[in-house]
Amino acid sequence: MTDLRVRFAPSPTGMFHVGGARTALFNWALAEQSGGQFVLRIEDTDASRNKPEWTEGIISALDWIGVNGTNPAFEGPYFQSAFEPQHREAVAKLLADGRAYYCDCTREDLVARTGSEHKGYDGHCRERGLTAGATRFRTPDEGVTVVDDVIRGRVEFPNDAQEDFVIARTDGSPLYVLANAVDDITQDITHVIRGEEHLGNAAKQVMLWPALGKRPPVWAHLPVIVNEQRKKLSKRRDKVALESYREEGYLAEAMVNYLMLLGWGPGDDREIMPWSEMMPLFKLDNVNSASAFFDEKKLRAFNGEYIRALPLETFEERCAAYLDPSWDRETFSKVAPLAQTRIAVLSEIRQNVDFLFLPEPAFDEASWDKAMKNSPVEILTGYLERLTDVSWDPESLKVALEEVGAMHGLKLGKAQAPVRVAVTGRTVGLPLFESIEVLGRERSQDRLRAALAKLQA
């Protein structure tokens, strides 16, 4: 399979969709395991919607998930606009061969003839011999067009239900269905692996390839990705931009692992697997045709697993982007091992450690109200006094609070809640006594005094 050539052909019209990332990874896996080529082609012919920053975003997002030119399997990026001469040559060939014809019908003309705006084109211009207009492909009148799909099997499209579809506008510029086929032919693509929404286009392209003198590629249409309500992921409703997950602090390794499992599995009970192990196992014919649920909670759990598996030094390096540059790195290193076991995305690191670096904790009011509702002045006062001479280690700090709580009939869990909020500003976070140890005796006492003053104000 060394001559396998796959392609990923996104349009630069918005943020990079997680569904596109899944498609890219499936193509990438096939190219890598076979010694073939992965072609990145930017379909940039819609000038009214394309923006250079979207193209840059696509390339950056692919690079983040490991699909880039550092691997010899990667080829590109190419730009669809560069293939315009081939597009126009293809249109001219189809016209010359009688496989296409010019049409000047408007939508209003069609409605007037058929009585409905929902009916397909009626073939009015097939034999008119026009020399200008939009270009329509002449579809067969009888029989079926078959798409032999690796994932979906034999899919039949009755020809009498397919209209003569437009392949070029009046100005000669091609529509997607033609440009996409011509680009694939020009770039010797052997396998077209893309989303299920393109299955209808495949029926048209199955007609176009032989009409242009080429054998169609292997088709594989991947299952649609849906949200919790089993609706197709939508950028208007769901968080679908890969960039959003990257900025939030999801690791590329976790994202790649999770996306590979949307519609496919390695065939055993393992789910957490690095790319190096998943890639050789990937098979197109093992992809499920049923829709795949994008479960953000599961992705978050995956990410937590990957964060905990990082070497501590690497974890600290990856957290740096989410920390204030002025914060002391030596202090952060003291609590980094504690934080690594508790966060699921890197952006959570800030709220877990900021209390160490701020002059006073940023109180979460909901946390304050919950922890201080029973007016725990005695607990805070008693613990403040004990901190004056207690040995400064987590176990001693814990025992001291246990003893203060016992004096007031409280177990440690109840006693430490107001202390935690007084010291860190929140009800949840890093282990309390290790946090107090790093914060230091004087600053911890200052925090307790400030909390008492706030309670008694």
C-alpha cells in the first residue's frame, strides 16, 4: 500500500472543528501505517468567506495534534485556487464530450415550469445547444449510481432521482462538487475519507471521475459526531472549536486519543492509548457507521489521566502559560505535585495555586457563605492561636486543627472548611495542610485574622 494517498481538504471559513480534526487523524493514521501520503489541501475558492487567519488556524491546529511536515507522510499545504486551470479544463472536456451542457434557467423559470420550488431541475436546456450560461452535468436517465463505501457498504442512488447538477457558474468558476473531484484526480488521491455529510456528493463524483477518464477512489464516509442530545455538533450550539480546547488546557495527546475513539476502537477494553500504539491498529473497515457521541466529560477524564502521567518537570512547563509571570516558580514547584493529581485541564492550575501569590485570597463569595454560615469565630480564633508555636509541617498542622475542632465538638472535616476558605478563598483545592505549610506561618495567620475581621464587621 505504499502508493496510498489520502487528503484532508478543509475550507478556511471559521474555527477548526473537532469533527475535522477526527477526519484528519483517521486519514493521518492510514497514511502513516501504510507508508503513504497525507495531502493537506485548503479549499480556498470561496473568496467571500475565506480569511488568511482561518488558514493559519487550520495549519496550527493540525500541527498541535501532530499532523505536520515533520513527518515525511505529510504533503502540503496546497490551495484549491491554484488548480483553477485544471477545473476549467475539466469543464471544457465535459462540454466537448457531451457530458455537460450550458443552462440559462433561473429558479423562477424552473418554478414556472414545474409549479414547485422543491422539484429538481427538469432538463429544459439539455438539447437547446446554448453557448453560454451555467454548466450542468448530464446525469444518466435510468439505473442507479453506486457508491461502494468501506464503512457503509453499497449505497445506491437512483438516477431518476438525481437532477442534472451544476458544476460551474456562469462565469466559469467551478462548484465544490467538480473542483473537489478534479483536485483529487490531479493529486492522485486513492482514498477519500471524509464526513458522512458528503455522501450525497460522492454519488455525483462517482459520475464525474469516469467522465473525466479516471477510476473513482476508495470511499469512506465517517459517522456524524453528535452531542448529548444526539444532535449533530453545531458551532452555534456546542463547543466544537479545537482551538478552544487547546486554550483551555487540554493536552494534544489526550485530544488525539479521544478523537480516535469517535467511531472506532482498537478492539479491546483499553481506551487510554498513545498515538504510537493506536495508529498501527487503525482499520477503516472497523469504523462504525453509527453516530459518535462527543462526550466532553469523558474527554475531560482522559485529559486528567494524561496530566497525571506527565513527568513533573513537563507538567510545570505546561502550566507556565496559565500562571502569572510574576509568580515565584520555586514556590509553585513546591505545590505542583499536589496540583497535578487534582486538575483535569491545565487552566484550572491558576485557581488552585493563586492564593500562594496574591496579597490576600480572592474570596469566592459562594464558598465564603457556605463555610462561614455557622459563624466559626471560635475555630478560626483557636487555630490562629495554635499556629503561633505549632511545628510547621502538614501532620502537626492537621493535629492542631483536629484538637481545636474537638474542643468545639467538631470533626476535622467540619473544622477545616472555614480555615480552608480563610486561607485559600475557596472550599476546594489543594490539600489544606500542605498548602498552609507552603504559605508560611506569618501569612497564614494574617489570612485567619482577615477572615475574623470580615466575620465580625
